[in-house]
Amino acid sequence: MNDELILVQNLIHEIRGKKVMLDFDLARLYHIETKALKQAVRRNLERFPDDFMFTLSSDEYNSLKVSIRSQFVTLEDGRGKYPKYPPFAFTEQGVAMLSSVLHSDVAIAANIAIMRAFVQVREYLLAASTVSSELKELRAKVDLLAMQQEENLGALNDLSEDVRQDIDNLYLAIADLSSKIEEKKNEPRPRIGFK
């Protein structure tokens, strides 16, 4: 995987349960100012429904600043450390729509890289969920085998207890028989024959 894709993947965030990219990151990739990107979007708002783009709330923006502080370092300029207004968040469809609004060669090349990054993130998540479901299935099988083994050991334990009881009964019967034989030996035997 090339460095450009890794860079783009690191700029994809999950907000409101959606994978999105922020306007200032996109502007940097397109080599334009964030202000110019926002102006182009505002001139074409009909192309960006809520499932393509939304503005972060103040709370979302503040928590985002904390969670990705290292990325915001690149935004430091003469006006302050962070953009003044909450950024636009673009879903994969919104980023694709940006290509119809921004026509420069750099924007087109950046859009291609971004689309590839979104696809790879989706494939990774799909692969991870597949592996996760396979692990759950394997765990269930291991649990079932452990339960069966425990049942088998319990049955074996019960069987050996029964065998032990039978052997004890056999010894008691042999001992009882031996004592009867000894008693018979000591008894006077009746004489056999003609009297």
C-alpha cells in the first residue's frame, strides 16, 4: 500500500456512525484553501444532501479536536491553532460529489486516491467482521467441545464409581463365601457309607 493511501486512510474519521473526511483535510489534499472548498460547496448545496455532507456540532468539533490534536498541528497559522468554525464532514458520496464541483487536476487525482482509501477501509472492516464472526464460531465450537468433554468425564467418573461399587460387592461376596467354606471345614462331616 502506498504512502498516499495510508495518509488518506488516516484522515478518515467515524462521526455519527459514518466514515467521513473533514473539509480542512480535503482542502489540504486538493491543494486549495479550506475557504475556497467551503465556498464551492455552498454554491452547490443542492449536490450535498445530509447523507453526503453535514456540519459538525460544537460538541463533535470539540471532542474531535481532543482526539486528533496531532493532526490539527498542521492547521496552526497566524489566526489561531484551530479553524474558527466547525468543519464540514463529507461521507464517501460527498467526497465523490466534490469531484463535480472542483475541476483541477490535483482535485481529480486526490479524489481518486480518496475513493481508493474509502474502498480499502470498507474492505478492511468487512474482512475484520468476517474474521470476528469466524472467531465467534470457533469459540462456540471450543465451548461445545469443552462441555462435551466435561460431560464425558462426569459419565466416566460415574461409570468408574459403579465399577468400583461392583468390585467392592464382588470382594464382599468372595469374603462371605470364604467364611462359609471355613465354617464348613470346621463342621464335623457326616459319615458316608453303610451303617
